[in-house]
Amino acid sequence: MKNIFKGSLKGYVCEDCLEAVSEVEILIYHPYRKADVIADAASNIKETFRFVSKEEAKQRAELLVYKGKTDAKGHFEIEIDERHINSSFDIDFVCGSVPPKHPKPKKDEIIQLHLTTLSMRIELEKQVQNQNYRWGYPIPYKWWCYIRGHFFDAWVICGHLMNCKTNTPIANAKVTAMDADFLTDDTLGTDTTDANGHFRIDYTSANFKKTFLSPWINVETDPGFLSFQSGPDVYFKAELAGTKLVDETKANARKNVGYCLCVNLCSEVNVVNPEDPNFPSAWTGIGNAFSSSYGANSYDFDADGYAGSGKNVLFSTIRLTGQAALKSASGNPVEYRFSVSDSTTPNDGLNAPPLSGFTKVAGLYPNLFVPGVVSKLIRKVFSLTNNEIFVYSDQSDFDAEGWFDVNHAIERSLINAGLTPADLSLYNIIEEDTLISINTAALTSAPNIPDSINAGQTIPAANKIGIEKFAIRFEIREVINKPANQFGIISGGKILNSAIMNNNPVFIKLAIAELESSNLCSPINGTIHAKYTVYHPHLSSSSLHLRNNSNSVNRAISDAIVPLASNINPAVTEKTNNSSQLNNPPNDMTRCTYILKLFGRSRLHNGDNAISDSGPIEQIFFYEV
């Protein structure tokens, strides 16, 4: 029977990234240092691995017994003569190439490395006991990266792309590595993530040494032994069929990286595996700006129901954001619903509003539900047709109790595109963060300030707008058997006890007192006065500004009443003056045409964007000296 010594040679690119050392020559010697051979055979890799000098290679030439070569997987097999069974051997290899097929060392020299000393009998006995056994030698990443980079100019990035919240891998994403340069950033390479979110980018120093004078002048990299004086500054971009997953900039660059860079990238974008029951389901926010929880963070709701540190108030259409699995752990569909109650309690974590009050259900209550994009389907393999399908929520996706079925929305979107539900396996599902969109105007009912109120008039108490608060509830369930009313409750439901909403415009009126006593077109002179009223129950700012046509007068008017900026005091709701002096004649106004502008702003916010200024309300007049 032949004695076949089976071995495998691999090298660590990173601590979690191992590659085969393929098509290199394996050399087996009688021990070069016969003393303490047994100790050498049992010694640690860190102590035995070393470079073999040309002089040593010549001295050991007559000790060479066997040669072999690794295959594409780094495996090798060498037949051992019977007379050598009880011997110990030195094992070296000559590195003539490294992945991905750099043909020869950049300095055109023979690179021989000593691995270790081993007992051949022990190794062959292990193979007899286990036919699948193969002696293996993993080269530590610091050594292997140095060999690859220093001798072959082979640089590599090895990484994973995961979801930031769930830590699940994102497959089929295009990851691009960039080098931050002084003038023009260089692309180091691109790879597509596998099912485990893993990607690998191989490059050489030529990819990041380029300058605007290349190829005549390049910026050289001059690494020392096991160290680096100047490597690239690396940042990343990642996208899945046009959807940005990672969008780093120079500010995020990892400075002066070495031959091997291992990274873990994460994306806030949820790429959903419809078969994954571990995908967490939760309502987490309102738009991009606010969480759906109370607390002390700048994006949380306070006890009174104001959103964020700016004491914002919800208005118009808001996106209730978060994530929901398509299936439960049992493989059953998952549904969720949102409902609203007029009864509220403070956001303090103590007493929630009574559940009986949540009668305004999205999808059932008139005009409350607003269609929106809840998912996006992207082909795993690019197609000229139906490569990207947006999944919009629709009234038909709700049942008679207001439960929303995103599975139905996805199937409906596939059918509308001329496909079938079975075609879902061809697509990645991008969870678009929006669970449901609702129209707050369907909830608020406060009337606007009547237009009959004049500029300079204080808003009567009877006409002031009250504070409207609502509680929002999120529920999620597993559909076991819908016809039989068999459902399971999945953790993730929550209640926001109080959220203030408003859809009233800022009331804003402006007049020039001296024009009111004329026909509004007559020139005016002397001391002039503005009359203004700015009101909103959630007033943020107001300002008054005067400018003439020649721009020789261009000033804000400050009369201790305006301006108001970034107000978060709920008690400050109005700025009114019946006689605000605009000038001090005869020195500060010339004969010219003037425009007076009044601005106002409320703290209304839809979770994605704050409302813009109301106004300006303008008064144009001609000033005569």
C-alpha cells in the first residue's frame, strides 16, 4: 500500500478570511537542524514560520527528499517511501504566485519559506484513522498579507455587508472601494456580495498611486517589513439595483490601510428575506426625524406629545416607519395595523390610554390612510423588463378590521407587472421603512383663524386654536387560519400615548397705518408705522423686514415684539403690534419705493420635512421726503 502524505496550505487574508495557497511548490527536507527535532515538530506556527535565505537554501539542497505542488484548493499529495515513515521532515514552500494569479514576485526573486517540522508517522497514522484527514497549515494573516503585498504588490479588501439593525447579510449588492485622493478619488475595485454578504476586492498599488500626471508621475507606496508607510485611504459605496445601501465619503476614509483590509459594512436599508422568520417587526419612528417613543433624545417625543427637541407638531401626511416580517417563525403570513385614539395620556411609560378608544383605524376611518411605497422588488439578476417594481400600499390590502397584509401588496404588484406570485423568488425585497402613511388632517378639526381679524388686532380668546392630541397604536399578528379567526400575537406592538397634531396655517396680517388713512397709493412721509399680527398655537418664528428699491435701506425691524426665532415655548403663540415705528426721520429713509415684508413660521413637521415660512405678506409704498 502506498503511503500518501496529504496536505493543505492556506493563508489568512484577515482573521476571518482564509484563501487557498494554490500552485506553489512544496519542498520536504530532512531536518536542517537535527538537534531537538521533536521540539521543532511540536512548536508553534509563530515560532517556526520564517523566510529561507538563498544561502540556507543552497546548504539544504542535499537534504531535499520530496517535491509536490498545491492544486487550486491549496491541496497537495506526496508519496512517501517506506524507509522514511519513521522520519521527521522540514516542510517548506516556494511562493511563485498568490491569488488572484499574480504571476511572479515584483522583485523577480525566489521566495522560499519554512513552515514547520513534523513527524511523518504521526501524520500518516491520522490519515489511516480518518480517510478525510489532511494535514493543514494556515499561514497567519500578518505574514501572508506581507508576502502578498511586499513581493507581489497584491492588495486585498475582505468584508461583509450586513443590515445594521438585524445583522443579517445583504446578498447581490455591488460594493465599490474608493481611495480618497487629494485631487481625484481612485476606484480600487468592485465586487458583488454573496449569500453571506461577503465581498472581496483585489487591487494593486497602481490603482491608488495615480495622479493627474500619471503614468509619468505616480505617488509611490513604500512599505517596510510587516508595516506600511503610505497605503490608500479607503471608503466604500454599496448599492442594490440603484438603491444606495452604503454611501461613505472621504470623511469616512480608513487612513493609510495595509495590504489586507477587513471591514464590516452595515446598511440601514432593510433587504428582506421573505423566508426569514427572525426579521424583527416593530414600529420605530415617524418619518426620518422622530422616533415613535418618548425619552430624552433629540428625536423622541416628550411627555406632552411634542416631537423632538424642537417641540415639533405633526401635520399633513406622516410616514409611520419601522419594519415587519412577511412570515412568522411558523411560516404563516404576518399582518399589522395602526389605529388612533382621541383619548391620550402623558408619554411617561406609566398609564396607556384605554384600548377601547382606538377606533380610528387606518384603512377604515375616512381619509386616514394614504397610499405609499412600502417595499421595492429588485431582480437578483438584471433584467431589461421589470427589473425594479415598487410596491405601493392600497386600500385593497386591508381587511374588514383594518389589518394590513404586505404579502398581498407584493403579490398584487407582481400581478400588475404581468408576473405571478411565484416570481417573487427572482427578486430581492427592499424594505422601504414605511409601514403605513396616514393623513393627520383626517384627525384634526380646529378651525382656522377668521380672516375678519385685522392687522394689529390681538386674536380673541374665542378664536384661538386649541391643542389637539392623539394616541397611536401599532399591532402585529400571525395569521394562522384567517377564515377560522385563528391568529397569534407577535411581540412588537406599541402605543405612543400622546402626539400633538395640527393642520392650521399661520395667521399673518400686515398693514401700514399711514396708508390706511389714504387711498393706499398715495406717497407718505414723516414717521410711519406698521400694524401686524402673527399667530399660531405652535409658533416658531416671525420677522419684519424693510427694503427700498435702491437697496440703500435694507434692515430688519426690531421693536421688542418681532423678531422671534426658534421658539419652543408653548406659551408664546402670538406676535402683535398696532403701531410699530419703522423709521426715524429725516435721516434714515430717502425718497424711494419701499417694500415691507412680514414672515411667520410654525413648528409643524411631517417627520421628514418641516413646514416652510408662511408669507411673506407684503406692503409696498412710496416714501416722499
